[in-house]
Amino acid sequence: MNMQEYLNLFIDSEYPKFIDRYLSTKTMSRLKNISQFCGCDYTTLYSPLFFYSRYFHSLVVAHMTWHFSHDKKETIVALLHDVGTPCFAHSIDYVFGDFINQESSEKEIVEMIKKDKELLEFLEEDGVALTDLEDLSCYPILENHSPKLCCDRLDGVLHTCYVWIHTHSLEEIKKVFDDIVVLSNEDGHKELGFQHKEICEKFVDMVFQYAKELQGNRDKYIMNYISEIIKKCVAKNLITMEDLYKKKECEIVEIFKMYFISWQKFQNAEEIRGAENCPKEFYVSLECKKRNVIPLVKYKDKAVRITEVSKNAKEIYQELEAYKDALYGYVEGIEEV
């Protein structure tokens, strides 16, 4: 399995050649070294099919955005939407205690782009002003408030189910993607949605797998562990917080290997154990951001939420709302970072 097979699912028949020159800029190239899965690639607790970077995610989201909008500006903004991401992504939000919103660590897009002369020249030539990059909510195909469906959230669900937790195949993802169109939601605004109820229900199953995984102790433990090791590195002057926006993840991982005995155990860990009583080991026990998507679907010539027309979908969302992992999650043998 490789990244290109996944990417090919989303490339429109009318290829957006204008994005290609952006890919080699230093701002975009930096994202090749940042894991989309917030550091989960560095432990055997997961087994992703390949290294899915923020660069790949950005490329997929740009192609998705072009497919649904054929809007040059929105597609360029989609390509650049994650340029402020630090190494280990949302794990760094944990450093700031931002478990619920997970928005504390990402730098402003404009702040990052201003440092890249070549990128600024490309944007000017394409008629994209820096002010066009300040508010992503202006681009509902790219970005929309949860639980609405947008390209950024769509890729989050699809790549999680395929690359990360292996619950769905490329064929299943292709069938879901090909059924999506731009609809008008209850507020009269553009939003991605489905043409057929039965395909939408298949996507709801993907949402369940995705959202449950990101609320579980396995994901939370990894992010919490990495956040604690980052804090210790900063305290020991091994790295600075600014290094998270300048260094490659692999360079920081080498520092982890050199200075922290627990890192090897973390790398080779195979199981997150659950407990209702506080364990002696390093553990995670916290509420985190609840990710969800409740998509629109065409029904009797109008667009409605799938929960309004599908009993099965409604039950799945109720099960997701009630889901709770064990109170404590830990790895046997890791007593401290």
C-alpha cells in the first residue's frame, strides 16, 4: 500500500496544475516531516500503512477542495491550511493543557507564510492576498464547524479508517467519496453531503470508528506521553518550543532516544491497558476533544441530517455519545517519562 493509491482517489479529472509549484516551497516541504497522527507513528501501539504526513493531508485536502469547488483561491488556501502545525501536531496542545479544543499550538497561517519569500511571490501571482488566509470559515467546502462535513474533516475520517486503524478499504472509501456533492444546509450555506442514504450510512460507520478511536485511551496515552516528554526536553534545554516549528520530527525523536530511557519501551509498546483504579505506571486519564461528523443527505428533494431519516445512524451516534474508555490507560513497564 502507498500514499499515491490513496491520493489518486481524490484527484479530479481536471487536474489543478497551479498547486504544483507550491509543493516544493520551504513552507510546504516542512510539513513532510510532521506526522498527521500526532506522533502515533513512533510506537507499535499503532501500525499505519505508511507515514501519513501533514504534507500529504494538505495535498489530499487541496485536491478534494478543487474537486468540489473548482475554485482556485479556495484550493490554494486548502493546500496551505495546516502550515502552522508544529511537530507532533495536536500532542503539543496537550503541553498547554488544551485537551478539549486542541487549538493552542498551531501558529497563524499568515505568520508562517510571511517568512517564505517564494511562497509570497506565488500567492501574489495567483491573486491570493494574505487577508484571504486569515479566516478559513470563509471557505465552507474546506472548513466548517463540527459536526458539519468539509474536506478537512472528510480526509480526517477517511485516512484514519484506511491508513491508521485499517477498518475500511480503498474501494469503500472510493464509493463514499464518489457519492458526495455540494448541498445547501439548514442555514442556506454550502456544505458537503451525500446523494444516497445507504452510502451516507456507510460513512456514518466510518465516523463512528474514527471518533471512537480519537476518544480512546490508546490515542490519548500517546499524545499525553509525547507532551510530557516535550515538556521535560524544554525544561532541560534540550529543545525550545520554537524548535517544534523548525526541526524535523525525526531530529527531535533522536533527542528522545538519547535522553529518555522510557522512549524505547514506548516505541515497542504493544498494548494499552485499562484500569478503573489509578495504576503505579505513567497513565492517561482525561477528557479530550470529541470529534464528530453528522452529514447531510438528499432526501425527497431536500438536504437533511442523516439522523433525521436513518434510525440506524441515530443509534450509532447515540452509541458514540455514550462511549467511554477505561478511566485510566497505561503501558505496563513505563512508570515515568
